[in-house]
Amino acid sequence: MLRDRLQRKQFVSLLAGAVMCLGVVGCKTEGVHQVQKADNNRLKPDVSREDSARPFVQLGQKYLELGKYDLARENLLKALKYDPKSVDAHTVLATVYDRVGDGKAAEENYRAAAELAPRAGGVNNNYGLYLCKQGKYADARKHFDIAMADGFYADKATIYTNAGTCELLGKGSLDAAEGDFRHALELDGNNTQAMYQLANVLYQKNDFFKARAFIQRYEGLGQPSPDALLLARNIEIKLGNASAAREYAQRLREQFPDSEQTHSLDAVIPPPQTP
């Protein structure tokens, strides 16, 4: 089904940004040369394993951001030689392997990070995202639940959004997915992914008036997307509002003429003819 393919693409896009803002790396924007300078200053006999590994983790994440995966891998493996228990090194290395298509190595490193930090919200969220991408929905849910239970992890809204999206991809409980998205919106009222997906869930549950309310809230945040326009059009059809449905269809064709959503629409309803 087209909806399934589009939801999967959305989820993969979430995973692409899933490397958390690591405590060791600090999410600084310093360049590679500055990190290498720090590397030379840190590698002393009296420093801890963590401090010795830190500059290589920094370099690894920086090279990952630059798309230089070989150099990222090289530095992260060096970090693990200094500190085999570095959660940050395993997490970033897992993402590197995932980006280059080495699924076995990616999962090994995500699992290693989760075993080293079994209750950490960010680590388990990342692993859950990866497992969901691999279609291991039940295992993914376990790690999302662990992440939700971490009282020190601030971005719970993202975890609930990821869990709900994974529930939909796995064709699980619509009620569970709805609960996840509602929790996400309670924590972050402007979470557009949760807002769209909640409208999607309510549409699937034939609760069309509530679905319309959430898709209109989504629109009110200025977030037009082909998925949202198609969903809004379908909701209006179910509510018997042909005029509004046509307007959404026209907006979809005008704003996203080459999208899969527009092509699916044109397969059902031919575009209007110009005089």
C-alpha cells in the first residue's frame, strides 16, 4: 500500500537524524582541526580511558556529519581501543555502519551501547529506531518503553512519537499508537510528526471529525506536506465535503506535482484540464 511505503520513508528519515547529542561530544560545531588539536593535548599517560577516547569520538561524529564514513569509522574504532565501554563510540559507530549499509555491524554496536547503558533514554531510543527500521517491531517497543522510563531523558515527546510510528509500521494496535501520539502532544504541543500521525490514526479508526481537527492544527503550524494534504483530502471525502476535498487535491497538485501522493491521486482522479 502507498500509505505503508510513505510511512516507512518518514520513519527512515527520523532515523537519519537519530544520533543523539552526545554528552561526550557536546554537539559542538568546532572543525576537525580543532578536535585534532584537542586530541594531541589529551593523549597523556595519566588520563583516563574515557578522556583518551573522547577526542576520537569527537572526530568520528564530525566525520559522520561530513559524510566521510571511512574516517569516521577509523576514529571511532580508535576510541574503542582506548575505551571498549564507550557508549558514545558504539552509538556513533552504529550509525556509521547503518549509513554504509552494514546492518550486522550496526546492530552489534547499537546492542553494545544498550547493554552498556541499559536504562539510558537516548541509547534505547536510538536502538529502538534501528530495530523498527529492520522490522523488529516487538523488540523495538521494548527499548522505547525503557527509554520512556528514563526520568533524566528530556525529550520524551520524541520517544513517544517514534514508538507510535513504529506501532503503525508494525500494524500493531491503533489504540496504543493513539496513546503514544497523545502523550507526545501533551509533552510538546507543536510536535508536527505526532500531530500528523494522530490525525492518520483517527482517520483509520473512522473518527473523521477528530482527524480533521488534528490535521487542521498541523496546517496551522505552517507545515504543508504531501502526506498531510492527501490525508486532509481523504478526510474531507469521508465527511462528505467534496468542495474542500477538491481544494486539498488542487493544492497537492500545485505544491507537490512530482510526489507519489499526487501520482496516486491522479491515478484515481484525472487532473483538471486547462482550457
